[in-house]
Amino acid sequence: MTQPRTTRMNHWRSVAFFLLCGIQAAAFATSAPSAQESVFPPWQNGRNNDALNRGFEFTVPEADVLADFHGDLSAPKLVLFVGGNYFFAMAPLVERFEKENPEYRGRIFWETIPPGLLVKQIKAGGTITVGNMTWTVKPDAYFAGLKKVEGLIADGTLTGPAVPYVTNKLAILVPQGNPKQVTSLSDLGRSDLRLAMPNPEFEGVARQIKASLEKVGGAPLSKAVYVDKVKSGVTVLTHIHHRQTALFLMHGDADAGVVWKSEAIFQEQAGHPLNHVDIPDAENTTAIYAGAMVRGAPHPAAARKWLAFIRSPSAFRIFERYGFMRYDAKAPR
């Protein structure tokens, strides 16, 4: 018998948050993943880990894997807290940085949970608990939207200056073939369209999404998506949209979700059964990505090197693969 949507989505909300932030899906590293296993994070076949000695590798599909925590914690020379919406770009970025700075090879640790949750970890002294594991790591640099970074500099969490480096736009992610025929943001108000949307409480992208919804349908469309459909259970709010939205769509528990265009491009490049719908520039919202050093950073020289690297031509060539655009200080904000 088919489970009611509310029951199924409650299941996926609880499973996805814990699995996607920490205890999550991958294939045993010693064997090739099956087609079903390959849709579960962590994606990229282990490339998002620069550890030189991985010891005994143990990951189990849908059960045990730390999808958004990368590298070796034993003696890092650089620790990065990166908003998760470009987790996929971090593998080639770290690889390029280590080629240019070989003294850091295998000695970088980075986290890619949502920026609001990374701040909570910073405020907790760097301590975090995922499932049954607790650890402490002090970050050297933090990366999120420019306004978020500027606010954290203002309150003393970060030290300036803010370093902007790329921009990004929104897109609508849908199952392959777009079975619900979603063509624009206005379709998201449809009562029959099940949505997976970022949570405004700690996912900064929700602010840009609401701005775009209001460009298209005013406050009523934003309210329909983020209030009315949430109350009715037709919109489900994610804890970590860069993992959950794709999974909900691939498992048939949602029909559409707004994500960063770069995330949609990555999912398509990975061969997952997903497509994206472009949002016209007049209706879209541009985010500026920035970083800054964390106050009291354990490795300030390393942080400065990464902040210089992240806006370099070699770094931009990597970002460009996923649809990011070069930051232009003269562009209107």
C-alpha cells in the first residue's frame, strides 16, 4: 500500500538530515557502486577528500558516510568552512591549490554544510556532533554570501576584509524529462506541485529565492510557496538543500525545487536523472560569494593564501565549469 505523502516526507526529512549531514549514502570504496547506490552522496567517487592515507575505508549506502566533511582531521594545516552550495567544486579547487602550494598536500580539512549551520559550529567553539561522533576543529576561513560575510565581520566573528570572488544565479531543479512541465517560477504556486525548498532559518539561498518569487508573483506567490504550501505539506523545507533537494526529486518525493544553477549543472554532469529550468535574468537573483578569515584562525598565513587563491584565474576556471560568473565590483548589488 502506498504511504501517505506526509508519512513518506517525514521519513525522508528525518533520514535525509542525519544521513546527508553525516550518516549518509555511498558505496563501499572497494567495489563499484550500483546504479541505485550512485545517486546517494557523497558524490564524486572520493575525490572530495585530499587525505594521503585513508586507511581502512568503510562507507555503506544509506547508512554510514560523512558527506559534507572532507579530509584528515589529525593535523590539518588549513581548515575551511564553506557554504555547501559549491561542495562539488571543492575537490578540483583543493587539488589545484595543493599543486600550487605542495606544502598543504593532504593537510586541508573542509566542511560544506549550510552557512548558517557553520556559524553555529563556530559559535560552539568549533565543536560539532554528527550522529554518534563529536569532534572539534577551529576554522581558518569562512565562505558564504557577501552580505553574510560582511555581517560576521561586523559582529567580530570574522576579520576583514571580505573577499568576493564569484557570482551565481538560481534555477529550478526537476526530475529528468520534467514530468510536471514546470516552465517558470510562477508554476511553483500550483497546488499540485510538490516542492523541496531551502529553509530560511539557516539556508541563505532562501532569501534570494523569495526575492525572485516576489519579482514574478509579488508577495502572494512567495506566501503560497513558503507559507501556505508549507502548512499543507506540499512544500517541504530542507535542512541541507544541496543534498536533500536532489534526493527528494530522484526518489519521487518532490516535483521541483529551486537551487543554485551551479548545483543543477553539477547534478546533470554527474549523470543523475535530473534536469534544470532556467530562470530569466529579469526574474532571477544574483548572489555574490565571499570569504574572510575567522577571528583567532589557527593558521592565518594559510587562510590568506587560500583567500588569494580563491579569486585567482586558476580558481575561476574551475568555478566556470559549473556556471559560476566572475565577480565584478562595478556591477550593481
